[in-house]
Amino acid sequence: MTTWFVTRHPGAVEWAARRGLQIDRHVTHLDPDTVAPGDTVIGILPVHLVARLCMRGAVYLHLSLDLPTTARGRELSADDLEAYGARLQAFIVESAT
């Protein structure tokens, strides 16, 4: 089983390292077809991709933030992520169609 971390943001990578998260593969883009059943995927992914991951039997952990509008659209540091309450939350998503 592989733990994937999907991000293009250096601050998120540093945040994960500070937390001691065991990451097997860090990628900036994820092809859901490369994820195996039992894998864990961490990131901030669109809901339709999360549904595909869940359908494949993966666990999805969303990097959730309480981000104020003033912080949107800029690169966040690991300290910023901590200040905005960064946390991992498990989600199970299923497509209705």
C-alpha cells in the first residue's frame, strides 16, 4: 500500500514533514488509474477525482484549511497552514450517476 501526497505547494510539503507524515510518493498531478486498492491519497482534489479514488478502493484524506478570503490566491507557507488550522480529514465520495 502506497501513501500519495498530491500537491504543487512547497509549504504543504513542509507542513507534512513537520507532522511526520509518512509519504511514499509526492506528485504534483495524480492519475487516479495509478492508485491501487488500499492506497491512501492526501491532497486537495476535485470531488470527481475523489469519487474515482474511492471507487478504486483508496482512502482519501483531504488537507482542510479554514482559509480567509484575504489568504486566497497566494502561496502559503507551512506556518500559514498551521495558522489556518490545516488538518487531514477522511472523505468517502460516491458519484450519483
